[in-house]
Amino acid sequence: MLYRKKGEIMDERLKKLSSTIVNYSLEVKPNERVLINFQTEKPKIFVKYLIEDIVKVGGIPFIRMVDPMLNTVLSELTKENRIQEIKKHSEDDNENYDSFIHIRYSTNDFENKNVNPEIKKLALSFMRDIGVDIQDIKIKIEESAFPQSELPEFLSDEYKNKLRMTPLQKITASVVYPGFETDLFTEESTGIQKLFAFLCPFLDIISKGKILICDELETSLHESLLYTLLKTFLSLEGKEQPQIIFTTHDTSLLSLDLFRRDQIYFVEKDNKTGVSDLYSLDDFSPRKSENIQKGYLQGRYGAMPIVNFKDIEW
């Protein structure tokens, strides 16, 4: 971002040559004092070019390098009196410099940095196994500073300062099909989004022997797909012993072909006290051949919603 003395944005073309910025965007004049403010050492070559171009036109360059991590620590430990000093220091900048160049560096170094290749391979393989012909998934994370113009006026100076010093991360994900790509967050169905959201932690607990806790697992997932996921999980063998603890309203999962009877629990709420009771299917000692779904729908195991249709006006 480029600012003149009054603070308004003059130009956002961060990738333009430094000569364009100095000579046209800011129109630096002889003896003008220019502060170059930037984060980390990554744009230092670009800063070097800016310094050279400012000197060429007779300007006086100054630099200030900010470390986002240390600034965040400083912000968290800052007391009210220091906040006032920071504010005063910012006001002094307006008096001491004629032009400002704030370099908000954005990088693609985060692209696939946190992507586990093993988990990604398993996820893509599973997608193809269930008939979803996805060739690849591309994750991109861009880091940038919080835009000054978007800071809400009602926030305190302390919180505004924290936002200024905390890098923003913009995450995009592209799903690659044969011949085309889609944006996972804006162009894919809720079902595919839900599947990706569940599949990654699902595969992570499998590989590391963790525990996944999920509320209403069936939401936005087709029942046959959910059944396949659970069947795959329960058929795993190896030294790792991952677990899934989940709630569901999908009665088709009440199957002894899928779960053991000591793995299925019901929750029944007492309408008078509001207390919920958790109990196991094993308490009823059902036979292996018993149709648990049918028995549940018939009220054999309790935990059924009670609806008084007589009181409902149609």
C-alpha cells in the first residue's frame, strides 16, 4: 500500500517497478523524506530498488522493518500507557516524513506447506473409490496484513493495533476434475464440502491413532456414503487404534452388520426433569440377527421423540 502524508491510498500496484512507484505513484521530489515500512526480509531486494530510485530523484529514504511475530507478542503484552506512546509515535511519523511506502508482503510459500502428502493421497484414492472422479486438490494459503481501511471505527485502539500486527491468511482450495477445476468453497455442493471437511480429520485419526468426535455425522452426506466411510473405518487393521465418537439421527446406521451392540448408545430425555439418560443397546441383549432399526422405530429401545398430534392444529 502506498500512502501520502495525509494517509489516503495512492496506489495498490505492489508489483510495479520501484521506478514507477517513486516517479509516478508518489512523485517524490528533492529533499522529500520517504519512509519505507515492510514486514520480514523477503521484499528486501525490492526495498533496495526503492532506495536507489528515491536517491536518484534527490529524495531521502528511511526504512523500517517489522517482524509480525514479535509485533504480535508486543501487542499482547502492551499496556495502556504504551498504546498511547505507539499512537503518539504514529502521529510523529506524519510530521517527520513526506511520503510513506508500506509493503504488505503476500507470498505463496504456504501453498501445500501444511498438506500431508500421505493423507492427500488417501483422500483422493477414497474419492475415486466412491465414484467421485477427483484428480487433485490444490490448497493455497496467502498471508497479508489487515487492510487499514477495513478497521471498524468502534474498535478500541488496542484491538486495532492487534489486528494491524496479526497477519491474515486467505485459504483457497481448487478441486481438479478431468478437464476442469472448481472452487471448493464457492462452486462445490454442500455434500462435497462436507465430505472434504470430514475426510481429512477422518484419515488423520486413522494414520495417527487419534479420536474424532463429531456431532450429527450424517449432515449433508448420503447415507450410502456414510455407511461406506464407517465400514472402511471399522475394517481397519494395524497397531494404531483410532476411534470415532459421533451422534446421529440416521436410523439406517442401527445395524449389527456394521457395529457391535456395545458400540451403539441411545440418549433419552426426561421431559419432566430435563435430564438425559445415556444407555447402551447391549443392555437389551439383542440377537445378532435382530433388526435393530426396525426395533428402534417400534419403540423397543426408547429414546424416541414424543409428538402429541392431538394438540397440533392442522
